[in-house]
Amino acid sequence: MISGFRGGTPLSARHATVHADVFRGGLADRFLGGLVDFPGRPVQCIMVLSGSAVRMTPDQEEVITGPAINWTPKQPETRIKARAGSSGVIMTLGDSMLSNAIGHKPEAAALRLMSARAFTLELGAKPDILQTLSTCFDAIFRELDAAQTGMETVIEAQIRILLVSLWRAGVNEIIEDHPYRTTNLTLERFRHLVEAHLRERWPVARFATELGISPDRLHDICKRKLGKSPQRLIRDRLTFEAQALLQRSHLTLDQIADHLGFRSTPQFSTFFKGEVGMPPGAFRKALMQQAGKKSAVQMRSYADWP
């Protein structure tokens, strides 16, 4: 498991980012992942196969004793130290790569909520999960090392398998043991509904009805907790999806408009231009012209959708 990778090869292909590295039983402690800095809200995953690693924040230290996997939003003030003799892998994911990996299947909302929180899952009594996760990491390392066409697609598929495996292993039960205020639960349910019904173009009132609250109450919660109205959150999420399709798919504008639930292509174009500042066709053309360069085209980040 995790034996053939030669080192920490980064992927920075346009708007998707991932970095992975292996650490193996050295004679001294080793600090990990300190130079990896992605924009937005990256997450960091550490799988300790043997020995232990320590997550050090200004307030506390968390020891991760292998075999175990730790997942958490990456914080600039956090340092990771692999203790002497320890082995495992550390991976940092940019928010766009993570969002693309999660996708929009029925379980996407649960995976999205799980991936936004910190957790540690012990794997000593879960050999099947440990094997699956190791296989995913091996595949990711091979893709990063080979850097062939379609690399991002393969990596995203492996990340999705990894997340589903953690979900099945009971991570949600660990998370749900934490106390959450009613407003946080409402926001989670709202995001779940938006992901499930994004293409149906529900109005805010319909979401409020499904949540069992008034539209004004939903608006108040979103503004207080996230600084944005429900309508703005929905439009941001729809814009992110449109940009991703224009960048990563070969669908025509007519097909994208239909896929996203617009009544016509002109309606989609009007919406997109109002959000991004240029028509969707011009946006796609600009991306193609800037492929392989540092893009000046502004992509709506997944970080814009809390």
C-alpha cells in the first residue's frame, strides 16, 4: 500500500488543486505540508499507517495514532508533525477539486457537510476501509506522478470513493455527536435542499416551506450566519455550476442551459452575464485561450458557497 509514489508532486491545473506526499519511518520527527498554500478553503487529510502524527495549533495538540485518518479544514497556524518511525500520507485539497469530486449524486449533500468538518476515524478495527483508502491514495499518487491527460478526472473519482468510504464507515455519527444550534442545522438542511434541487430552480419560498420556516426567517438566518441572502447563495451556487460546466464539459450552451433548468439559452446567457460580467460563450472562449497560462478569468470559488 502506498509504495510506488516517488514524492509530493503537486497538481495546479487551472482551478483545481491537490497536493499529496508520503512520509515513511524516519529517524527523526518531520514536519509535513507546511509549504502547501491553496486559495479558498482547502482541507487537509492525514492517514497514519503506523506510529503517530501530531496536529499542533496555538491552543492545543491532537495526537493521531495509526492506523487512523484525520480530516480537517486547513488552517495556516496549524502545524503537522510526523513522529520518528511513523508512516502514512498527507494530502491537501483545494475547494474546487473537492467540490468537483463530491459532484451531485443523491449522497452529495451528506458528503459536502461531512467534508466541511474536522474528524478523526480510527481504522484498526476497519481493515476493509483501510484497504480502500490506501488503494485510493495509491491511484492518486500514480496519476500525479504520470501527469497524463484526464488526470483530474481520475483523481476526483478517487477522492469521491474515499469520501463515500468514510461516510459509510460512520463518520457522520461521529460528527452528529457534536452539539449544533438550531440555526446551524437549518443552514445544513437548506444547503442539502439546494444541492438536491438546484436544477429545478426552486424559489426561496419553496425552500422555506420544505424547512418548515417562513421566508423571512430563512433570510434572517442566512444573513446573520453567512452574510448573504438565500437568493444570493442559490445564485452563487448556480453560477459555480455553470462555470464548471463551461470549463470542464463539452456541452453546448443550449445543453448547459437545459441542464441547469433555464427555460431558454438567452435566459441562461442573461443570468450568466449578470453574475460574471460576460456571456457564457465569451467566458468559455477566454478559458480556452488562457489554458496553460495564469488565468485572468475570474471563477466563482466553491468558497463563495459556505
